[in-house]
Amino acid sequence: MFSAVYADEKGNIYDAPGYAAVGRSGRDDAVLADDDLIPLPPGSDLMFLPGRSALAAKGGAIAPIAAPLAAVAAMLPAGYTRTHLPAYRVREGAPPLPLYGYTAVAMRRGRFYAAAAKSDDNAKWDPRRFNTADLADRIEAVRRELPGNRLVEHLARCSLEWHCCTAQNLFYRRWEAGIPVSPACNADCLGCISRQPAECCPAPQSRISFVPSVAEVATVGAFHLGKAPEAIVSFGQGCEGEPSLEADTIAAAIKALRTTTARGMVNINTNAGYTAGIEKIAAAGLDSMRVSVISACPEGHRAYYRSIYTLDDVRASIAAAKDRGVHVSLNLLLLPGFNDRPEEADAWEEFIGATGIDMIQLRNLNIDPEAVWPVLPPQGAAPLGVRTFLRRLAERFPAVRIGSFSRYIG
């Protein structure tokens, strides 16, 4: 049996022998089975959930272990997809949770386990490759080479304060480097990581406050693409709004940097709601596009993004990009008990088949579950389960890659 895990009021974590571990899919709690759990991946973090009583199963009943004992969740590294949320009871006065991807945990024979599956493997994103002792020196070196560039200063802050990996890659001179451009957005996502209302939890990073010039963008882009191995520059970072709203800047910068170097890839991470902007950027020489989606049903998409665009606009943007030969991925924001509902699974199959996307990148949705369930469409039939849902997509679309990381396409 996998034992339940809990934390005391000081945050010390214990297991509860004799009490079976429980996870949650949607709003349904269930005892975690062997095939639900994997050893806690290296690079994971454990945290307790204040104001939320840990649940466990004993004698066929699921109930709080004891009221003061807090639930515990794992935060998984990239490349792992959670299959169950932590199970708990919210106590009166519980604070909202920060924007993390909360995953159910258990213990057996002194070892922690997580309710997850490994979805991808990419050594480039190993946490040990980032936040190294020489990072500050590397930042100073780039500052000397690109003096007075506001983007360099912004990305330096992203690297040192928020530990953004794509920002740091600019200074490590390798792989995928982010170039934020847009302070504005055409959506008001529940889980936005750069802007949250005062009554919610703090956003984990600040949004860029200026629109960089074409010259600033082109200079940074050409600097990275010109020499970095398997170089990608990506518009659409966590520290900005929707990049396609600055389509004129991006398109002009792509054309300018391509007069300097033909190396590397230009990518955009986007909600794909502004089709005219996507068309302009694709025509300028975009190589790849990753589209943020949580639902293939209009009502589910609308509930989360709260946007001025529709899911039909997203379809149109994907079609425009594909017509230009752009490699298109879905950045699927995964919430156990939502994306894997039968009605969603059917809609996903239609969406993927109709749009002809090339890859599905899985991302654990970072949000307090109690903040998102009240606004999403109500659950109908029981969820299929995350593993079953993903297996169904893989079988239906064998040519569509399912993973977690963007790939360099040489």
C-alpha cells in the first residue's frame, strides 16, 4: 500500500502508515493505485498546502487524517505530466494557493512517489544546467557586447530574479532564448503568470513594461541565432502578454535579422487569437508556432481565457501558419479531470484532425484547483483518466508527437 502523506503546522512532512494515499481527478477522490504512481522525479519540490486538510483512505472510507494536518503536493520538473491532483478538504479561511502545478504524492518504504507519468526527456532542460555560479559573469559579458539594449537588461532581470530558463539561455549562448515584446494581451487567463488581480495570489514574475524597438529585437535575435548551437529565438514568454499584438515589430525584426544570419529558428508562443498578426509574422519567415490551449470545446476555452477572440480564431491562425509551412505545436494546459473528460477527448480528436498540428506539448496547469473549477463547464461523465486520454490521442494520431519540449528542427 502507498501511504498518505501530510504536513504539520510547521511544514514538516510525514507519512501515515495504515492510511492509503488518495488523489483527485476533477472533484472525484480515489485511492492511488500502483500504476498511478512513479518515484518522485529528481528536481521535484514538495510543499504543504495551508488551510487544506490531508485526505486518506482507511477501511474503505476517504476522510481527513486529522483537521490540523495539511495536505502535501509535489511540484514536478518539466518533462513529467501529473495524472492526479492532491486530495484535500478546504478549511474555512484557507488562503489562495500560488500558481504552481500541484500533484498528488504518496510514500512507500521510505520513498516518495508522485501521481505522474514521464512525458518527455530532454537533457537541455536539466535544472543543473541553469542558475550556475558563473551566470552573473555571463550576463555582464553580453551587456558589454550589446550595450544599451533594453531587452538585454530585462532578460538579465528575468534570469537572476525569476530564474527563467529561456532568458538564461541568451547569456549561456545556447538553444532556445526568449525575446519578450508585448506588454498587452487579448486574454485574461485565470492562470496568467505575469498579471493577477489583487485578490488573487501574486504573479510569479512581472510583465515587460515597454515595447522594444525593431532594432533591439533584431540585434538580440541575430546575436543568438548567429552563433548559439541549435539556436531558437522565441517570442511569447511568461513575462509578457500576447506577442502577436506586436506583429509589426516582430515581422520587421525577423526580416532584419535574416539579413544578418540564416541560422537557427524563429518561434512564437501564442494564444493564436489574433489571426491577422499571426499571418503577418508567418509571412515574415516564422519557423514554428506553439499555441496555448486548455480546451477543444468553445465553452471551456472561453471560460479559462476570458478573451476577446474565439476558438474559431485559433483555428484560423493555425491554418494561416500551416499554409506558410510553419511547424505548429499545441501547448496543452493539462488539468486532471478536465481535458480528459469524454466530451473533451472527442473534441480534441476533431480539433487535432482538422488543424493538422504537428506536436502536442503537455504542460501542467499552474493554478489553485479551487480557483478554476467554479468557472469551468460542469463535469458530465466521469473523466477517462490522463493516461487513457493521452494513449487515445497517440493511437488516433500516430504522426503527431506528444511530449513536453520544443524541438530544434534543422
